[in-house]
Amino acid sequence: MDPIGVEQVRLVPWAEGDFWLLRRTNSREMTEHLGGPETEEQLAARHRRYLELPAGRMYRVARAEGGETVGAIGYWECAWQGAKVWETGWGILPEFQGRGLAVSAARRLISVVREESGRGGHPALHAFPKVDHAASNGVCRKAGFTLLGQADFEYPKGNPIRSNDWYVDLRTPARSEGDW
């Protein structure tokens, strides 16, 4: 829920019919911080990965009222500093940006992953936005992540980037609404 107690988004498990959303998010504007647009073949492979994640899940983000698709979010397993953790990432379509929908989706996802962690999942959820990606860093801050520092990555392969390491300890209780 957002700070005034109104659900803004629903997370809908990624489905076969959601390939169109990958195409919509494959613009220069949406992939500026991710190495640029992908080929149709790369998008098809990404779609398959989203459908077949061995651990974690991708979601289509839909407005709670009306069900209109506004973007995507998910979490997946990754190795980080010698341990297995959950990693998350998201993208909100340009026409819906600036409305707090990414923050609402990230908060909802943290709740989902925290519940998964309680059944034997990993103890941490990380997000790694580029240091100069103000919007995604703002989402992390507003959604309740803690900034641990900066890290060097290669994403996509062959493209070095400097990212912030944002973290949520999934072993701690969820924040109450007034804490956001």
C-alpha cells in the first residue's frame, strides 16, 4: 500500500502473452541504463528466461484499479559477494513514470520476497541501479532499501558499469505503513 493506504498496483505473474511488454520496454529511453535495446532474438530469449526462472519470478505490474499494465518487476537468484541473494529490477512504461508506481511495485515485491525468504529463501534482496540513474535510485530509497555502497558490474556482458548496491534484509520485519 502507498502512504495513504491505497493499493496502487498488483503484481501479475509473467505469462506467455506478456511478450508485447518486453517489446514496449525495448526502447532507447527504457534501456538507456541497461546497455541499449535488444534484438528480437534477445527479447525472445529473455521472455523464455522470465517464464522459466528456476528461482524467483517475474511480474507484469498492473494498476490496482482497472488492471492497466504499467510495467514489469521481478526477482531472481544471483551470486553476490560469495553468497546467494535475490536481485530485483523493474521498468515502468514512460507514460506512467513519476506517479509512484515503481515504488509501490517495489514495496509489494519486497513483501512477496520476504514471504518467500521465510520459507527457506535467501536472506537479502538487492537492487543494482547505475549510480547516475536518479529515478531507480530514488525508487530504492523510497521503497525501503538501504544503500550499502557502489560496485562495478558488467551489464550486459562487455559493458562495464558502476552501480549502487541497495539492500533489504529479509529477516527483519516488514515496515509498517507509517515508516515509509
